[in-house]
Amino acid sequence: MTEQQEASEDALMTRIGQAVILLHAGDREEARNRLGDIWSELGEEGDSLHRCTLAHYMADAQDDPADELAWDLRALSAAEALGDGPLVPRGFYPSLHLSLADDYVKLRRPEAAKVHLARARAAAAALADDGYGNGVRAAIARLERRLAAEPGTGPGPRPFPEQSP
């Protein structure tokens, strides 16, 4: 990769990061607009890591759960396109599957949510024992409890070992 390509990719990640800052500050519409502009430039065939990152955050900027699901599916597809090489962000998978599970809960599709919760839990083994990893594991457990509390959705959650009584 040339220095010019690396600088261009760094600039792209900076722009994505700036849009994410807007999203986290509560300006969902502007974040969505900026991420949409970047997606148009990047395209469906752009760098998989960039597409994964952008789609994951674009999902969070959506108002409609069906749109959120579509973007989370794009993020997962882009992550899978990275293959098994050294750039595969294994720590992404728990969060990606957790997001999909949450989307399916919002869309009242508990069986699909359970599938992605199981995948999130399985992928959580790749997470470090740090703030991020612990936060994702806690979010998985919360969504499992929420889903289990809904009538007709099946057995209760299985706690992570560190959360067992």
C-alpha cells in the first residue's frame, strides 16, 4: 500500500470518527447525513473494514428498526468479507451480533434475536477482560434477560462465568 492510499484511508476513518462524535452527541440526523455521504463515496465494494465500521455506526443513527437491521446486516457482511486474515476484528463480532439481536427484538422477531444472542455470546470469548469487553458481555446478559422476560420466548439467560452467583 502506498503512503497516499494509507493517508486517504486514515482520512476516511477520521471522517467516520467525526460523524460518530456527532452521533454520540445526539445529532443523529447530521451523523446519518455524513455517514451516508461517506458510504456513497466508499460504495458497496469499498474496503471491508471501512464498510463494517461505517455500517455499524450508521445502524445506530437510524430511526426505523428495519433500517437499523439493514445497516447492521451490512456491517456483519463487511466483517465476514475480511476473511481470516490479520485485520479481522474478532472483537467486532460480539457487538455486531448483539446489535442484530437488539434489532430483531425491536422488530418482534424473538427467534432471530436468540440466534444472534447465541452468536454474540460465543464470539464474546474473543473479548479482552477490559471495560469494552465487560460492557459488551453485560449488554448481552441484559438483552438475554429482557428477551427471557417476554412471554413465550423460552428459557432464561445463562450468566457469563464471572457473573455467576
